[in-house]
Amino acid sequence: MKEAILKMDHLQVQREGRQVLQIDHFQLKRGELLAIVGSNGAGKSTFLQTVNGLQKFSGKISLFGETMQDDNRTRLRRRMSMVFQETILQSGSVAETIGIGLTFREMKKIEILEKVEKVSTVLRCNHLLKRQSNTLSGGEKQRIGIARALITKPELLLLDEPFAALDLRIRREMITKIRAIAQKEAMSVILVTHDFAEALAFADRAIVIEQGKIVQDASPQYIMYHPVNEVLARLVGIENILSCQLQIQENTYAVQLQNGAVLPYKNLSKEAVSKCCIPADICIFANEIEKQKHGDWFPFVATCNEIRPSKNGYELTIDWQKQQLKLYFSRQKKECFAVNQEIEFALNLAELHLI
Amino acid sequence: MEMQAFWEALQFVVTGNDEVWAIAWLTIQVSGIATLISVAIGLPFGIWLALTDFPGKKLIYSFINYGMGFPPVVAGLMISLLLWRYGPLGNLSLMYTPTAMILAQTMIAMPIIIGFSFTAIMSVNPLLRYQFLSLGAKKWQADWLLIKEARLGLLAAVIAGFGRVSAEVGASMMVGGNIKGQTRVLTTATVMEVGKGNYEMALAISAVLLMIAYSVVLLLTYLQHERKREIR
């Protein structure tokens, strides 16, 4: 069983008389890849800064088996690295910038240069080594910032939206590379991101922070389909969030949507619900085979109002008893629908999520 | 007539004059030492003020800002009150000596150097220091790098300090007395020659003053200029 390298107990961070972070209990295991998601101002960056010993706090933080105190912060920081949301590089050459962490550790110049060459080759930025830091583009600066953090081989890597300025191709490449490095070196990583797709691609575990508190802690996939509240549902990209009422009759439950449709519901975990999340990847009955295949799904008929191309196919806006829903279908289904056409759909009731 | 005076002054500068060069040398010594003392005390103080948070910081900085525009003649008066015969330091007999002029010019340059160095450090992105700390820097390592980042502004502080004191006349006149061969500097000599109607001499002395000031500023500007660093 992997040991916990980070533990928080009754942690509180105050700023200008306001509580910005309150974590009752939290643990991170060695080698774990964690994503932190939440809306702007939720406390995500403050979380990272506190772990890095850059914020005053009350409560207890244990890192690598040691309780963080004023006199050991530098020693603990040398086992971590952090990439800030805003990449700031010191003046000088890119090679000097990348190696700065090793300079602090008073490593010999020749060894620093070797390590700079190595990490910049892995991250494909060795062509920038002789350039001056202030001549780099935003994307180049972010890559150099990541190289600067990785060169010290940290046991814990803290990333605060490190890919924001990178194009999609480079972003995917960096995510893959950092994951590979983390798995090879048994490095734990905490990634703060606004993009839930990044959380899905990168992390094995995600926590959601709202108003300084952890409101959900699960795998990214679970959070995506079972967000704990409406704010999070919108954050992870769920578009179909309908007001609803729960109907309880003897031992059966049903969800009445705001458009009047009544859907049987089995997996009730709480009775105080007001919204129903409908996934966007429900099924079109294109032919009899599909009808038989999804016979236990909830059928309904809706009118197709709009068809727009999307990244992996098409986005449909449909009118279901005067309730608009947004759905996504692959390119192969294009022939099954047209604007103003009535189409048969089927909804997997097991995928409904009530909040 | 003005053109004739100008050409005579130019000839004067080129051929040289022992008295003028002696005055020039005293000017460099007095203003140079005053600037060095101000830098030795003012630069670290300005940096410390920028990097430290404490109650009353804004109040202290308001006094520094106020001191940057302090009238030199008032600085001269305050030093005079300390040094003249019946003053608290009258027994040191420093009045009308180059040492008194150094003290007065230090008083003028100090707030300028403190203020400019404070601004230089504050103008560096504050996140940079946190970035250094997050990469494992000790406090002194992070502070030192921050000072290096602010070196353009810090050198500007030195340039501004030297420029102010080499050009001032009120304090030097008050505490130095413009005594020939002892406390006469280029600025006080210029005022004196204009008062006597010797415009050629006044122009020549001014030209020397400008040359000295520019030479020092040129040297500091070269130091201020970014050097390209290459991987070795």
C-alpha cells in the first residue's frame, strides 16, 4: 500500500479576514495523479500555494512524513516543485532559467548543464536553450516553466493551470509526457485545471473545491457523470440540467421533468433533489436492431431544431415537449436526422443523475 | 559677445587650467564620496523596505518620498546647525570643510537612492520571488536574485543620486563657504564667476561639470545595459 506523502488536518487559510480555504482532512498517496477543479476564486491556487508552504495557515500539513513548520519549509520545498498559473521567468538565458532550481541546491555548473540538456530534450525545447528568456512566446515560457520544475526531480509536482497558453497538440503531448515521467519516477502530481478534459486525460483522482472546501472527491469519470451540484455539473460540461420533482409511490420512484415527462428512477440516494442531469450521448433509434438492443431504455419522440458540426460529429438541439436539449452524435448517424424532423430517441435511465 | 565667450571657454577647457582641474577633482571627491555613502546605506535600506512588511511602512515611505524633493539649501542649513561652533558637533570643527559638504550631499542623495531602490524592487513581479522560493531557494537566494532582476532600477538610483548632488549648489555653499583651494567646487565656482561677470570662466567651469557628470553617467549606463549570456 502506497504511503501518504501529503496529509492535511483541520487546515484553514485566512486572507484579509476572510476564510479562503478550509480542509478538514485530505491525503495524497505517493505516485497519485490528482486534479483539482472548481470555479474561479474557489481556492484551488491557494490550495497549491499552501501545500508549497507559501501561505500562512492554521491546522496541520504533513509532507513526506514531516509536519510543516517555519524552520523546515525550504527543506520540504526542495522535495517539491511548483508551476504557477502565471509563468514568470528570470532574466538570462533559457538554459540558466531551467537550471535555477539546481543552482539553489549549489550543484556544479557542468552537472546542471547536463540535466538542462536532458530535460529540455524530453520536453522538446532544447532548441530554445541559447535564447534569452524575455524573447519567448507565452507557450514557450510555459514549457520552460514546466522544464524548470521537473529538472529537480521533485517527489511532488504542483501544477497551477500549466497548459493554458499551449496549443492543443503541445498540450496533449505535455500531458502524456508528464504522466509518463510521473509514473516512471513515482512522482505525485496535483494539477489545477479549468478544463475538465485535462482532468480526465491526466488524473486518476479529482477533487472539487468550492468556496475553499472540498465538495467532491472521486475519479474524474465519476465526477463527470455524477457531479455533486449544479455548479459542478456546468463546470464539467453537462448542458442538459432540467428542473424536476421526485415522485414517490409506494416503493417506486419517478422523476417528473419540467416538461411533464415522467421517468422511472431506481438508484435514489437522497430525496432532496431539484435538478436532473441528462447525458448528451443518448441514443437515436436508427433502425430496428438498435431498438431491440436498447429496448429497456426510455423512448421518446422529439423534433430536431438545429444541427451544428462539433468536434467529434454533430451537435443537435431538439425540442422535447417544449424542452430544449443538446445532444451529440457521431458522424455516422448523420443520415438519421434532419432539421424539423421528428425523431425517435431513447434515454438510458441508469445514466440520469439527480442533484 | 556670447559666441566669443563660448569659444574662449572651449579653448580654456582644451588647454587646461590648474585651478579649474583642482576644483573639478574636489567636486568628484565630494560628490563621489557622498554618493558612495548614500549607496552603502540607502540601497540596502531601500531593498529591505521593499521586501519587508511591517506596521508603519507606508508612513516611513512617505517620508522617503518627501525627502526626495527636499530643498538642498535646507539640508545645508540643518547640517550647519549641527556643525557650527555652538552646535552639538561644533567641537569637531567641520564647518567649511569638504567633510561638511559630504555630509550635506549625503543627506540630499540618501532619500533619492532609498526611494529609487524601493521602486526598483517593487517593480519586479512579486510572484517571481515566490517562484524562486517554490523552486527551493533559501530566503537570501530569492532576495539576491530579485536584486539582480532589479539591477537596472538600482543603477538608476545611483545615477539619480550622483546627478542630484553633483549639480546642487545651495548646501555646498552654506556648509562649504566656497573657499578657494579648500571647499570650492564646480557649482559654487560657477555661481561665483557669474556674480563677478566672468562669463567665459563660468562657461568653462560649467562645461567641465557637464563633462564629469556625463562621464559618470555613461559609465553607469554601460553597467546598466543588459549583457547577453551564453551557454558555456
